[in-house]
Amino acid sequence: MPMRFAVLGSGSGGNSTVVECDGKYLLVDAGLSAKQLTLRLEKLGVDPEELTGILITHEHGDHVRGLDVFLSKWQVPVLASIMTGRVVQENLRHRAKWVSFESGQNFSWEGFDFTTFGLPHDAVEPVG
């Protein structure tokens, strides 16, 4: 089955993309409010409970703004590089299952295969 994706938001107001592969959904970044993330996912026919994970590319607010409230409503595992995960977790009130990886590492998660790479950006460990 082909991979499909939809950009939920892009820009200083918040960044988030949903990726679908083989009927599984992954959210990349959660920079919109939890309400907007939910509304935009549902507009695409994606129930937030269907998410297999949330991949965080880096810790800036426009990429994680809605994460804490979203996690208060849905128990979704969060994937992040080791340093990004540490920084993001320090600012969260709600717990989640964290899946850490090293920048540059290849790994698989719930049917998704990742090839990560470091990026130059003013963040602790941003990845693409």
C-alpha cells in the first residue's frame, strides 16, 4: 500500500503532519493546539486513538505546543531523539511511553521504517 500524508499545519503558528502507511497513522510533530490537532485529524477521517505514535523532530514550541494536552486525552507513544526527548519531557505534565533513538539511527516502529539524520537548527538534537 502506498504511503500517504497530509500537512495539518505548517509555519510559526504550528507544525504537524499525519502519515499513513498500511492503515497505520503516525503524527509528525504536535505544534498545533490539541483541539486543532484533533479537529484536523478528524476532518481527514483519522481518529486520534488510531495513532501509533507521535514523532517529534525537535523541541521548539511550533512543533510541540499541543503535545501535553493531546497526551492528556490520548495515550499515544512519543518518538524522539534522545536529547529532544529529555528536553520535551521536562516541560510535560502528562506521561507517555517514550521511544528514544539516536540521531542518524535507522529503526522500525509499528510498521514504519525510519532513517533519521541530524539537521542544522538551533535546537538540542533536531532530526529529519
